[in-house]
Amino acid sequence: MTDSGSPAAPPPAPPDWTGFARAGEWRRALAAARLTGADHAAGLLEAVLAVQDGLRARRLGAARRSAGRLRELLEAAGASGEAALLGSLTRPRELDGALDALADSGETDPGTLRERLAPALAHPLTRAEALNMLGLLLALREEPGEARTLFGGALEADAGHYRAGTNLGNLDLEAGRPAEAEARYREVLRLSPEYDGAHHNLGVALRRQGRLQESVRSIRHAQRLGNKRLQESSREDLRDQFRSSEAIRRLRWGLIAGAAGLLWLLLRGQGG
């Protein structure tokens, strides 16, 4: 009873992890599962998140290993209850083909690339990365309007796809809108504070606004994070990242200018 004599309101119901999972909000689903003691579901959701994290970082080797782990867990759990729900949402038998479709092929025709990416576009876990790949190709072809639409679609499919967010900032920067690009990069870094590409390109956007000291700090931080990432990446992940010249071209577009050369120019500008 409360002081007024009326009964106390019942405590709020705990969050339902299944609702978040159905919406593709895997991190919130995991948090809800842990909160409610759904340990078995939490283990499965951790594997789903590992696939998503690998895709966001374009570490396809890591994503494939996590997809294998997810499939093993689902098979061991059987086709009922939590496992049945997550199996229907993640479609593990289709996931390997969707991941294979994301491998760099050097394709330069958007229509042909879209056809090749069809399995990835159709799968909820890989759709964002497939749209990001199409956007990158159109950006390289200097078709910014279509590229922007595709990057936006990638974020609709996965709001945490930080490389797609960075690519939207890159389009703003290429269009001569450094302040808008800065806002994009800062939003990316709110989601992924250790993404070196966004720190680097933020430094470029700051430089173009005349904010040299901030720019130098951002680019130096990007260098430290980039070195850390390379040290932590396995040889297999590096082969997946750099195994084709097309991958290198895309990396060069993603990083607007070479960090070392730009840092030298910035330091020279400060001294003069």
C-alpha cells in the first residue's frame, strides 16, 4: 500500500529479447536476454552479434567463423523454442552463401555486381554490407546520388554499420561540405569509438575547416588505432581484406588521403 492507501503499481515487466531479435536489434536482444536470465538465448545471440561485428569491420574470415559457430549452436540446440526462433531469423543454411557473395571480385558494372550480391542482399545479416559494397562502386564511378541512397539503405538495414556512415561523410567531404562530413564522422565515432577510418577522415574534415591542431590530433589518433587494429588482425583476416586490387582501391577511397603524407603537410602548415 502507498501512503494514500492505494495499491502500489506493479513493477515494469522485464524486456522481451524476442521482440528486439525480430526487429534485428541484436545487441539490445542480448542485453534483454542477459537481464532476464535467458542464458541459452544469450549464447546464441552472442554468436549472431559476432557475425554482425565481423561484417561491419569487413573481416569476412571472422564473420565466416562466427557463422559456423552459430550454426553449430543452433544444431546442438535442436529445432524448438529459442533456437527455432533464432534459426528462422538468421537462416544459417543461407548465411554461408550470402557471405561468399560478399567476397571482392573486381566487378565494375553495378548491375552485374548487384546480381552477384543477390544472396547477400536477401539475407538480413548481410544486406547492409552488400548495399555498402554497391554504394562504394557507385562512389568510385562518381555517381554520388545513387551511392548516397545505397549507403542510407545500408544504415536502414543495420544502424550500427559504421563504415556506411563513414562513407556518407566521405560523400559530404567530396562535395565540399566539411562541416556536414564532420557531423557524420562524429556520429560514427559515437557508435564505434575505435574506428580508425572515421578518426582519419574527421581529421581531413577539420583540416578543410582550418582547425589544424584538432586535425593533427585526430589523424595521430587514427594512426595509433590503425596500428593496433593491424596488430590484432589475424593473417587470415588480412588476406581477406587485401587479397584483390579492388579491395585496395576501395580502401584508398575510404581513407581520403594518406595519413602519413597529410600529417606531414599539417605539421608543416602549423610551423609556417
